[in-house]
Amino acid sequence: MGVHQGRRLFRYLTSDWYGKLAFLFSAILLWQWFDSLEGYWWPQTFAIVHGLLIAGVLIEWLFPGSRRLHLALHVLAVTVLTMIHSNFVWLDTPDGLRPLQPWGDWFAALISPLDPYIWISLPVLLLFLFAGSFCRTRYQVILMTGASVLSLSILDSFTEIYFWDEVAWSVFVALAWLAAEHFYRFQKKHPETWGHMLEYPVNFAVPVVLVLVVVMASGLFVPNIQPILKDPYTMWMESRGQSVPSFVGNKLESTSAEGLSRDSRSGYSREDGELGGGFQFDYSEVMTVSTTRRSYWRGETKSVYTGMGWNDSSAERREPALSGIAAGEPLPSVLDKTNVETEEVRQTITMIRKDPYPVLFGAATIRSVAAIGGPDSGGGIPSSLAWLQDSGELRWPQSGRTPYPEVYSIVSEAPVLDETKLRQSKPVTDEAMLAAYTQLPDTVTKRMRDLAKELTSGQASEYDKVRAIESYLKQNFPYTNTPDLSKRKSADFVDSFLFEVKEGYCDYYSTALAVLARLSGIPARWVKGYAPGILPLDNFIGRGMPEETGDPNGGGTYTVRNADAHSWVEVYFEGYGWMEFEATAGFSFPYSMPAEAPAAPETAPEAAEPKPELAPEKRGFSIPLSWSIGALAALLAAAAYFARSAAAGMWSKLRFGTLNGNQRIVLETEKLVRYCKKRGLERFDHETLRESVHRWADIRRSLRDDFMHVLNVFERAKYSASQATSEEAERLSVKIKSIRERL
């Protein structure tokens, strides 16, 4: 009986083998195409789409039955996957069958968590079924695979996004699919010969696989040559007197700054005693934060300004600590909740970088530790975890026996920004508080004191004084990660920033704000941690617009990178507690705002506008299907349009081929030339690259040294006989990222 069933299964699996391969090839093509939307879709969307493609292939290969049965199984698989990866929860049904309106409302509420995932996965399923069912002939296969390859190639050629691996996979699938179609037609025309061929499956299959491998390898590993024939677009552009950059061969990956020998990288610093200098942006990922509200992820605070940087005071080093913390136990805080309205912020931090840190990160002010570890770890909290109430820090034990957690969950209470109460706050009179947080070294100059007095004169409250200093710094000092330190003469870090260098990054701004506030007699301390990071939709709608994600509080899962390492200032107000201030140009702190805040009316119409159209949905329909499909089509069209300006670094992990160091340097430089053109630094046809770069350096003097460095590395890679190493190519890639960031 077992042998008989095995033979039946084998006959079923080999029956309509070409149809089953068609579904497999369709799934691979769609998988590659949808993976090109990385950065536009949430992880849950990718999980659902990948799951339905895998389930679709298994259903078509393993389940006998009619097309209607298969369709029902596909819909069931999509529904189950969407329920698993969304926040679906079963709701209690209404009592009785009449009236129908409660049932309609119940159904609308039941399926609402499936939105928008279900409206994305259903069109993907339809596209998969269409491709697998109807793309059978040679011309249909060419049309299907050609459309996929063409769309990826167009985006690859005319945008800064790179799809080299996706195109290669699509070409491989196209060749395999055409080979299968050829043998399928051979089987139909010559069934007897086909039967004899199957008696020797190895001798039959090995040449086919070998040919496909050789064809793909020849395309990937042969030396790069310039094209002999020009494509129509190039000919048309040249006929109009315009040039088209040539990008031959594999694309270049932008990598992190690992291995840099001379330039420091951005990141969470362990040594803050001597600030300044320049750094290179490092975009490697540190952690993800799933949060109910967008925030800064606070780490440590420092109170002693030395004239060169920040150190812990003796009181901070001896600060009493609360240990033996239980899960959910409220932590004591200096925040006065009787006078200050707060908003709960729940966060789950998942560490990607394996480095140990001295603290657990979280939004201020941390009120409890929900769990240490994932849901299967038991959430045990080490007894040596310490809470420093005055500093607001959760100190992780610095012991090899207690490794830094990969996942932890905390609850914070963010103070609501109530400007009326802050303006009514009286000056601090506590001598210990003033001694600790208005301390200043002997390096402070008279012109610093005069500037602080000038900025705060005429301001009615301590709060207005700090805001005046904050505005002055934001509006008068440009942001750069490579300040010109040749201008520095003063021994004091802040003095040189304010009067000599006059440019810098977050450490410059935050330290200047803290020092100028202290010069005004206002307690302030320096804080370091991470800026919020990016949401999946941030690359699509533009950074700094979390309200467009559907959550007005900016909740979601943020990816935090080394480049998001940041510093800011906390100022103490009597009867209120510590309040955050952000002085860095281009940054703004995501405050919790009161319900009656002026910004509320701007968002109110968005919440009220759909209400008149909700009446028809009383019948039980949450969102009309036609509207959802139309919205999906518009979203895909918008994604294709905005893809041309998305960061090329999103695809860096997938597109490395076999480029040597010189080739990578040349291609990265050509990419920078294209980007400069978009920023108004055009390269004229009669100019050499050296002439163009020298002209750009005169226009953008702050980038002169960086431009010269890129030019020298490019000319050495392009024209000399020496071979650049991969490390040199990586360093140039990071340098060019820095230039693009500053442009």
C-alpha cells in the first residue's frame, strides 16, 4: 500500500511538470521584484508576501484538485498569513441576528487590523496566479520575464537605486523558463523520444543545468568592455548635445566605514572628555525600537564641563543606585507628576550591534522595566541592574557574567510640553542643584558671558531664555561633520565654536547650549544617546514626517544606525523637572504636546474629514475593494516615481559582484558626479573631471578637501597601474556618502 501511494504521489508530482514549474518561476520573479521595495514596505508586509508565494507554490505542487479548490486554498493561505502578521484579534459577536447594523459594525472592526496588508497581498496573489496560469507559451514567457527584467533595468539605469542581483535572478529565471518551455513543446511533439530521455535523467538534466550556469557565469565574470553599439536613448541624448554617463559592469556597494584608519566614525561615544574634530557617517545598524511614540533614545548624562568636553562629577560617580528591580516596578524619578502631565511611551529595543553598552536606552523619563529578553526568555531582570534616579540612567552591570541583552522592553513617561507652566517656573534656588549644574571652568571667556547676557536680556522667564539661546544656535551656525579646525585658536571648546570655527555637529551645538544656559544661571546638563532613527516609510515620504505613517504620535518600529548617535541638553525647571532642548541645526525634539496645543487644529481636519463618508459603512463594509485596489495602484506608481531619489545604500547588502577596488572607485565617483548635477554642480562637456572638481571646490569651499580627496583617489584608480584594495574603495564610499549628506 505504501509503495502504491508513493508511485501515485510521484506520478502526480511529475504530471503537468511544466505547469508546476511555471508557478515556481513566477514566484521567483515576483519575489525578486517585490524585494526591490525594501524600505517602502513594513517587515510584516514582506513576511506576508513571501509567505503567500511559498504557500502558493506548495499548493500548486502538492494539492490535487480543481482550480476552484486551489483558489480557495490560496485565499485561505493569504487570510491566515495576514492574520498572523497583523494585530488581528477575534471580537465577541453581537447578540441576536437582528438588527443587522451591529453585525456590520462588528465585521468592520474585526477586519480593520488586516488593513492595509490584505489589500496588498490580494493583488500579489492575483498576479502570481495570472503569471503561473497563463504564461505558458514562448511568447507569453518572454513577455512576462521581459517585463520584469525591463522594469528593473529601467530603474537600475535611470535612478540611484541598484537592482543588479534582482536583474541577474530574473535573467536566470527567464533562461530556465524558456528551456523548460522548449522541452515541454518537445514532449508534446515527440512523446516517445521524451520517454526514452527520461530513462536517463542525470544525462538529460546535467547538460541543461551546465548550459544555464555557463551562460550566467559568462555574464557575471567576463571582463568589462565598453559597448560597441549605442542604445536609442544615448543616441537621442547625444543628438541634442547632451552626454550620458556610462556605467558598465557590476554596480558598486556602499559599505560601512569598518577599517577606517584615520577618520573616526559616527556612533555612541565612550569618551566625551575631549569633544570636537570630524567624523565619517557610519550607517551600520545599531538597534530597532518598536515604540508607541517617536522619541530620542536617551543614554547617559554628564554634568562637568571641562572646557574641552564633558565628564561625570564626583557626585554622579557616587550617586546612590536602586538595584534588585522587579519587572514592572515603578522607578522613582525627579519628575514632579503632581504638576506635570505625562504620556506613557512603551518601547521594545532589539539590539543588532553586539557591542556592550553601559546603559539601557529609552525615552525619557524611564519609569519601569517591563522585561529583559524576548517573549521566550522569561523576562528576567538581573539583580545588578541599577537605576540612577538623579541622572535618569538605567545602568547595565559591566560584567562578563551578565551579557548585554539582545532584547528588552521598558516603559517611559514623557513629560508633556506645557509652555505656560514652564514660563511660570521660578528660578532654581537649591544651592546643590546650582552648584552641580551651573559649574563652569576657568576657560570660559568674557565674550561668552557677554553673548549669554545679550541673548537672554529682555526675556521674561527662564524658559524663554533657553529658547532664545536655542534659536540663536540653530539659525547662525551651519551643520557639518567636518568643521574647519584650522580656525580654532581658543582653548575653550565652546568659545572656539561660537567665535572662530562657527560650524559643527551635535556635540558643538549641545555643549554651547548647556554652557550658555549655565552662564545665564540656569541648571543644564549634557545628554547623549540616539536620534529616533527611520521608519520603513521614511524613505518614501521623506524623513521627519512620522505623522504620515498613520500614527500621529509617530509610533512604529524605528531602525537606529550609528549615524543617528546624537547629543542634546536637559534643563531643570523648578516644580517641573528636566526638560529636553535641541539646538542642533536641522533637528527637532519630538515633544509630547498637550491636547490644546496650537498644533492640534492642524491635524484635527485629517481626523474629522472622513467622518461624513463613514455612514455607508454601517452596512458592514470597512473599505470598498475597488477603492483599496485603486489606492494600491497609486501607491505602487508613487513608489516607482520616488524610487529615483531613494538612498542607494538601501541596496548595498545585495548588489556586490566581482568588482576590483579600482572599478568600484571609478563607479562610485561617477555616481557622485550624477548626484552633484542634481545639486547644481554640473559637469560641462568640455571639462575634464579635474577641472569640474576644482570649479565645484571654489563654489562649495567647505567641501574643498573632500572633493580633492575623491579626485585624487579616482585619478589613481583610473589612470595608474596600481591596484586599489577593497578597503580603499570602502573608505572612498564613506567619504562620498559624507559629501552627499552635506550637499
